[in-house]
Amino acid sequence: MSKQKGDQLIHGADPTKLIRRLQESFFAGRCSRGVKVLVIYLTLVFMLPLCIQAQPLNTMGTIKKDNKDIVKQTGGRPNIVFLLADDLGYGDVGFNGQTKIRTPYMDRLAAEGRVYTHFYAGTSICAPSRSTLLTGQHTGHTYIRGNKSVPPEGQEPLPITGKGLAALLKSAGYHTAAFGKWGLGYIGSTGDPLKQGFDHFYGYNSQSLAHRYYPDHLWDDDQKVLLTQNADFTRQAVYAPDLIQQKALDYIDQQSDKTPFFMFLPYILPHAELIVPDDSIFASYKGKFPETQYKGRDYGPKAVDHGYASQQYPHAAFAAMVTRLDLYLGQIMQRLKARGLDKNTIIIFTSDNGPHIEGGADPAFFNSNGPFRGVKRDLYEGGIREPFAVSWPGKIKPGSVSDGVFAFWDLLPTFVSLAGEKKSIPDHIDGISFVPDLLGKGKQKKHDYLYFELHEQGGKQAVVKGDWKAIRLNVDQNPNGKLLLYNIKQDPAETIDLADKNPAIVKQMEIIMDKAHTPSALFPFAGEKH
């Protein structure tokens, strides 16, 4: 395909509309076998290359063709590549019903692997959600339970335990690396990624600075990398996510069949500041949606290292950011294949919490929370239930779907089990391995309940147990306040409070909330003794 034709396609010319119409008929079951074959062919030939044509990075096809540079890794312990979006909603991806935003690689990952329809983040904001991921403990037990900035640059640091996810995989013989946003301890602290088991880190240390997509610096391990082209927030030259993505692709180039690796990719897209390079991806969405200009805190002489820039096309910008994130996934998948690493690599894609409403974002327009109620900072389903897709060629059944109920704290025991180190899984964590569900083999252990808490907006708690969901609001003012109770199987949008009709279930949920929450000196509910 010529670049001109590729640009025509990504700008929404007739071939794309034709494919969309064929796909709609395909999923509605209104077309013949021959047309179905045509849909699959057109999707692979045209839709997937759209992102490649639009890519801003010079990363495709840069692998040398010499056989000595191609790894033939087909067996043994799998490499683990974990992509974590920032504030991406359940409904923002095609495989969960998104129709306004293109996510072909996410959809491909889902089609080639397994989709989880009932997977939860750790909670509904950034740092504590990631803390549950790395410690295997829910927010009633994990050390970091809120976003708390600490000077000189960063957030409250995780303690060194040697039993975090990266440390356990490193002890198991994995090379470990993280590219993106950290936010769990400033450089040199106990929470420094290099002290939490990662061999290498590149990206933002502070989640506050990660509000800016054209920052003045990033971190390469413990070395500060000045982005002088951005001239202290006065110019928009180096788009940090692209730079971080290039470093991640370079890392894949450095891998061999000698040592398995764990690659943690906590991207900042599509969080908060709605800004993206003015390339063909952005151009393809401009003029497609109604727009209301957002006025923010712009780059320039008086710019600060946080806040959100103005955006003339907030809907188009958000859509372009999600498609760019999708492109990053596609580049990772293609680079692994080019290196011969794809057959023995498990790839997981999810998000850290529900969709945000800052910076001009409009989750209602995109139906970002899907069929659920709530957004970021809510403990309703829309704030914590996430898109989740995973593939592993030859191991995970393509096109499979699981309704198993799992959460971020299950990833630690799952990854450690995949690394062949079940005996290393720490005692007294809240997570369970879902490898049996993942592979469709063996008996899967189930949670009795899932517990969540949030230390913002007056304090919140939630419990999921079977088909029931209980939520307590304003915990700071009334720690024994009335619960809201929903049957999330019959009422996934949580519109009908059934507490008054089910006092026995409410009592059971109150007992769980009390048992699951261990008081924290750092993140207490108001008036709480610890």
C-alpha cells in the first residue's frame, strides 16, 4: 500500500467505511461465509496497517535480517510483557464494544488470546492500584493506599521487602525492566524501582510530572535525562511517551533466548492532559466529533510541571491517544515477532483504573465505562472494572472468554507461578494464581470476596462477593455508615439499591469490610485508631 493510499484510509475514506459496514454485518450474523472471509481479509490487510501508516516512531522493520539476530525461543519459562494503560475505561477498547475509536491491535490481542470480562484494578486511583499489583495485597492491606506526593520528586515510597513482584521474578532468574510511569517512590528511596527488583527503569518517576506529555526530564535508572528540546515546558518537541516506547522497543532488541524477561509497561496514555503530536492519527479524528474547546494551563514561560494544556479538539485528542496506545501495543507485538520471541511470550493488556474526567476528557461521549456506572475515584464498577486481554501462542485458547472474578493482587502469584516458582509466592498475600483459568487446565481456586478502599472524596469501601456488591461512602464521617447493595449480575449498572431488602447480606458485607481493612498510619480513615 502506498503512503498516499494509507493516508487516505486513515483519514476515513470510503474503504474504511466499507470495512466498518461489513464488520457490522459480520458481527450481526447477516453475511454469507464468503463475505465473512472477505471481512477477515480486509481487516487484516487494511485496518491493521492503518496504525502502521500513522505511526510516529521509526521503529518498524529496524531489526537486522541476519539469522544471528533472530532468537528462536519456543519453550521454557515464558517472557512476561505487561502493558498497563493509565485511566483507560472498560468501554474504551474495541473488544469491549467501543465504536468511535480504532483499537485494532488490542482487538487482535483479544482475538488471539483470552478476554476477562470481570477483572478489577486494585482501586480507582493510580498509586494504590499499582501497589496492589506489585505486592499481591488488596488496598485493605497493601502499603500504598493513596496518592501522596513526597519531596524532592515522587510519591510515598514502597518499603523494601524482597517479596514484591519484580523482586520475586528477578530471584527466579528473570531480567526485569519497567518503562513508563512509576509513582511508588522517588529516586534513591526504598521505593526506587531499582530497589524494588527492577534491573532497569526508564520514564517518569513522579506521577505528578507525568501529567505533562512534553516534560523537562525523565529518568534512566538513577540518571536524570534532561529533555532540553522541550526547553523547560516552553516548547513541545519531544513527546515523552514516544521516547519511552522507543526505549522499550530497544530493550526487546537486547533480549536473547538465554534469560526470560519481565517487561512492565505502565504507559501514561490516555491520562489527563489531552495532547498528542499533530500527525496522521490525530488528523484522522479531527472533524469527526462535536468539540468544545478546553482551556487549561498551557506550555510557555509561565508553565508548571503539572496541570493540563488547552485542547481545541478534546474528543479527537482523546481518541488519538487511545489509538496511539494501541499502536504501541502493535509495535511491541511486531518487535517480539521480529526477534523470534513471540511464541514464548505472554502479553497482558489492562488499565490501572476507570476513565478520568480531567483535562477536558468526556467519558460519557465515548461510553468509556461501558455498561457500568462510575469513573475514576468511584468504587462503582466503572471505576474499577477494567478491560483485560491476554495472549500466549499455543498455550491460551484463541478467542476465549472468561467470566472469572480476579483483581490486580492476583497478578503476583500468577506471574510467579508462570515463572515456575510457586514455592516463592509469599504467605499472607490476598492474591490467588489464575493460571488454571488462563490455560483452561486444572481446578481454579476462587475468591470468597474482593475488597477495595479509597482514601479520597470522604473515604470509600467496597466488597464484591458473588453476584453482590456493597459500597460504603463517606467513611471518614461515618465509618459505620449505611451500605449500598447491588446485584451486579442482574444490575451491572448499579442502579437499584437492594440493601433494605437484604439485611442478612448487608450484615455479611459489613463483617467483611471490618475484617479486610487493616488500619494504616499513612493512609487512615479520619478518626481511625491504628
